[in-house]
Amino acid sequence: MFTRRSSRTSTDADAAAEAAAAAEADQLAGKGRPTPSRKEAEAARKERLRGTPTGKAGVKADREAQRAERARRRAALYAGDDRYLPARDQGKPRKYARDLVDSRRSAGEFMLPSVLAFLVLSFLPLPASVKLTLILCFYVYMLLLVGSVALLARRVGKQVSAKFPTEPTKGIGMYGAMRSMQIRRMRIPRPSVKAGDTV
């Protein structure tokens, strides 16, 4: 007698649990609530935006926040933070190549000032022999620059490949050569080693 009642109670409990699970599954399958009216949706949106300043104050606050974010990203970029670097600058091989280039002086970093000086001198009323000498010196400098950049690219490629044999290092030599032709204080990311340091 007691056995039948307990079995019936357990059967009822199982059925109730199954019905609750089915109702929950149906609720999860759909959104489980009626679509709010436009008026209700607008009221909810205004409620969410109530803490945000609007009008001129809101625009000013947005500009200040964007300016602060840009400054933070720029500082991280200059510092060499991998999260904010472009894809071409990311990774340990690229960092090592930058350090190799930055650890020594090269003819490439004086290229832009030399070109500007040559242009200024070429417009001055100098004797023809002086101008011819300047042109010859400029061409000799450019030939030496091409040779030194090619040697630097080869050296950087070899050293990076030797240090990171399992990492992809395609184009790393040209990457280092292009960095060597930038003025040192204008390089991005900023040099993390001084000229003459051992890398």
C-alpha cells in the first residue's frame, strides 16, 4: 500500500520535472518574452544613456576620451608594445632586427640630411667646378650607401635566422635595411638600445 503511493509520487515528480525542463527548453529556444513596443524600447534606451552626458558636454567628453586613448596608443607604439604595433613590426625576430640596426651607426641615417644639403647647395651660385665636385661626392655617397645597406640587410638576415631558426624571417634583412635609412630619433618604435651597445 505504501509502495504504490511512493511510486505514484515519484512518477508525478518525474513528470513535473520533465514538463519544467520542456518549458525551459522552449523558453531558451525563443526569446521568452514579447517584443517591446517602440515606446518601451526608446524609454529603455534613454534609461541606459541617462548617465552619459549629451549635447556639447557629451561631444567634449567624447573628444577628450578619444584624445587620451590616442595618446596612450601612441606612447605604447613608441615604446614598442607588441599589442599596438603594426603587423610588420610585431614579433621577437623583428624586435631583434631593430636592436641590431639601432646598436650601430650607419650611413643610411644620414641620407635625408645629405640629400637636403645637396639640394640647398645646388641652388646656390657656386662656381661650376665646385658644383661638379658636389655632384661627384653625392654620387659616391649614394653608391657607398647602397653597398652598406645591402651588407647590413644580409648581416641582419643571417643573425636573426641564426637566433630564431624556427621563426619565419622572410624579408627581415630588408626590414632592417629600411629602418637603417631612417633618422634615428624619428624611428618608430623608438630605439631601445644605444649606438655602440652589444645586442
